[in-house]
Amino acid sequence: MAEVIEPGDPAYARLRSGYLRGGSPGIILRAATNEQVIQALTFARRHPGVALSRRSAGHGASGRSTNDGGIVIDVSLMNAIEVLDRKTRRVRIGPGARWAEVTAALEPYGWALSSGDYGGVGVGGLATAGGIGYLARAGTD
């Protein structure tokens, strides 16, 4: 089962809000595995009238990574970075990873990435909602 954080828990103050938006969710479910995500979603489905937010690494500029009184499913613990194939440069990145962690994991291979312009931004949100990085900013003549 995912770690359950509720108001009053020592970690609640640190996990209740996103990077730019405040929140006071009724419960935060911190999933570390795919199975725990499934269990957390099953729990949320049993409470259809309760707000549901999802959080990868917590940057959440849109404010949708937290709520007031609802459920937050937090996958920031799922932050593994694994090089699958050096030849094709395929990498598996967990949804809770941040771009600084990805950069550090790829540096030994001499690889660069074109997404994320701040190391604290989470991969999950930027990968699914867009975003640009340093290599995407050059103009053409």
C-alpha cells in the first residue's frame, strides 16, 4: 500500500502543496511502485465526489498537483533513471524524477537532453504537458 500522509503527520507540511500553489488535501498517497499507484487509484474511485490530484515531482505550476480536502496521489518516490540501451540511447525515467537527476544520470555517457530548463522541474509534468529546454531555444537564420 502507498504511504498515507494526513494532516497532522510530520511530512504533511512538506507535501501538502506544489511548487507554486498551496493546498490542504485530506490525504496524500505516496506511491513507490506501479502496484501502489493502482491501489491508490482504486481507493480514489471509491470516493467519486472527492477531488483527485496527481503529482509527479511536485513542481505543479498549474496548481493541479494539489487540492483542498481531496486526495493527492504522489509518485515522486518513483524517480529511478535506467539506461536501457546505450547504442540507441534509450532511457527509462520514472515519473517522479526531476530533470537535474536525469542530467546527472546521463552525464557519464556524454548525453544531453532537450527538455527542462530548471533542474527542479519534474519529468512527469513537463513530458506530458510540454515545455522547452536549452537545446530548443536556438533560432534559425
